[in-house]
Amino acid sequence: MLNIDENLLKAYAKLTVRRGANVQKGQNLTITANVRDEYFVKYLVEEAYKAGARFVRMEWYSDIYDSIRYQNEDKDSMAELRSYEEEKLKYDLKNLPARIFVESSDPDALSLADPDKIAYIQKKRGPLVKKYRKEMDGHYQWTIVGLPGEEWAKKVFPKLKVNDAMNKLMEAIIHTARLSGDPLVNWQHHSDNLHKKCKLLNDLSIKNLHYTSKNGTDFRISLPKEMQFEGGSSFTVEGIEYEANIPTEECFTSPDKDTAEGVVYATKPLSVNGNVVSDFGFRFKGGKAVEVIAKTEKEKKILENLISTDEGASRLGEVALVPFDSPINETGILFYNTLYDENACCHIALGESFDECIRNYDKLSKEEKEKINLNHSVIHVDFMIGSADLKIEAETYDGKNVTIFENGTWAI
């Protein structure tokens, strides 16, 4: 059991609802959480109704259930988008509920599942769901927050007993979520700082980025002139502020999908499709990942399946700048969870890009956005490439060369 003060859980719930999803009066809210997380979810529901939510819908999941399904159910059955699921998506498209995702999953939840089966289901099911999600993008608030799960905690702290591991992980979550003092004030201050850093980057008007590290990373990528860095709080098209990730430390944007060149190595393990992959990398040519570098054949197969999910899965949709001395990295903890590990150091992401990083994107037509040459995919998978010696040099659109990262941290 977690040894945590009830008032702290309530403060976390308030931060999640009021700052994270920023639930509006009269708005619907959907909460996705593990079945074991009811002890925290109850505070989310209470806080949501205090904020004026019209209706709160729960979507529960279970690592055990998912593992059994993947091992036993027919792949075409799992890939099917059933009529009731499609009706929920249509309802959400019409009503645009805010969304809260409580992340406590076992990083190895699907380790017994066939990687080919997982890839098949993603390929078939992904596009069916994406067409609805894409229409909703930018028009609703959402946030992801972490909560200790037993298997996750034991993965992070294998030498501790389950209860001790759970409490140790919760301590780290409390720290990275800035829950000490007044969390709402803390997050306003933090968000303002990230906005200022993004302004510095945007004022440079960066054309190309060159990453180098002693681990072998030597990688270049270009940014379309229309793109800008985003970080801190986000805003819907209608102007509602929210925090998509708690925690967050990144300034991110989307690159030209055809420009990635060179080799890049991951610096932290990645939990992908219920499997943990370590010591891997990719070789890019013409924007596409043409080679997977992995320690074992199983891990190589998992990553090859990932980048073959669809046409855009082998190309990049995000580059994100995070100092190696970030508060999350300073904990010294490897979280085995992308929400935390991606905010520990610099990362890039395979798959879907961010339209909201286009300047004045809400004023552009679909055709105008498509001309910018961003990547599109049913996946978006971040992996960490930051290191203590990472150097990032930028070439600007006016021909200047600027070092923006030196020894893994900001040089501007």
C-alpha cells in the first residue's frame, strides 16, 4: 500500500483537473486509468465535478487482461473497431470532452505477446481510430499523469519490497510533478519559463540541427520555416490553456519528414508495446529509418515492426530539447516510462508530427498544412537521445551557426 497523505493525493488530483486538463464548466471529461487506481481516480472525479464538469466517463484498463487478450484472442478480432467503440468516438467528436490519462502500466505487460501480432493490430486498428482523433486535435484539453503500479515500481526499484518500491516511486512522482507548496503556482511559473525558452529558439529561426555525441550519434535534420518550438502549457484553438504532460521539461517541434540523415543512438531504454528495448539506435537516410541497430534479435524485431506500422512510422515527427541536468534526470531514476524518461533529456519521436507547432496553424487550410511536409502516422513513439556530452549545433535561416546545446545542456 502507498504511504501517502490523503491531502497530497487531493492536491495532485486538483493539479491534474484544474491545470492539467483544465476542465471547463459544463464540459464532459473522460478518465482513462488502470482498474487498481481507483483510490486516486475518486479524487479526480470529485475535483472534476467541483470544477463544473457536466459528465465524467471512466475508461478502465488492466495489464493482466491485455496480456491474456494478446496471447489468446484472434488478431483480426483485436484489430476490429466495434460499433459501440465507433459510436463513442463519434460522441467525443461532437462533444469534445477533456481527457485525463493516468499512467501506471507495467513496462513489460506485453512481453509474452507476439510482436508480429501487436504490429498487425496497430496497422489495422490505428487508422480507424486516427481519423476521429485527428478531427478532434487542437479542440480539447488533455493531460497524462503518473501513478505507481506494483509491476512498474518493482521494475524501477528491483531490490526493494513492493510496498517500499511503490512509495519510493511515488516520492519521485511528487517531486517531478512539483507538488510541494502550491502546485498551481509552481506550474504557472514553470510554464512561463518554458515559454521564454521557446521564444529564444523561435527568434533564432532555426533551419538545421546537427546532433553529435561520443556514443556514436551523428545526426542531422531540418525544420521547415513555418515551424516553431512549443513548450510549457498548450492552448486549444479556442484559447483554453492546459498542460498535456505532468511532468514536462521539453521545448519541441516537428521536422521536415524527408531530411533526417545519419545515425542516432538511444541513451535510455524504451517501453514500446509492452516490451522494454535497450541499447538501440537507427540509421536514417532521406528522412527514413533504413536500419535498426539493436542488442538482440527480439529487440530488433520489435523495432522493425514498429517502424513498419505504416508509411510514416519510419520517419520522425518530433525533435525535443531537454537539458541533461533536468529535475527528472537529477533524480538518478530510470523510470522505464516515456512520460518521465522523455523529460529527462533530449528526445526525438518516430511517427506523427504536431500541427500545432505550425505558426498560426489554426488559420491555415488543410492543403496549406500539407505543403509544409510534416510526417503522419498512427504511431508517435518518443525515444531518448540526450547525454552528458551531447552537442547540438543549429544553422539559422539567415545563415548563422549557433551552438544551442553544449555538454548535454542549454548553451543559449
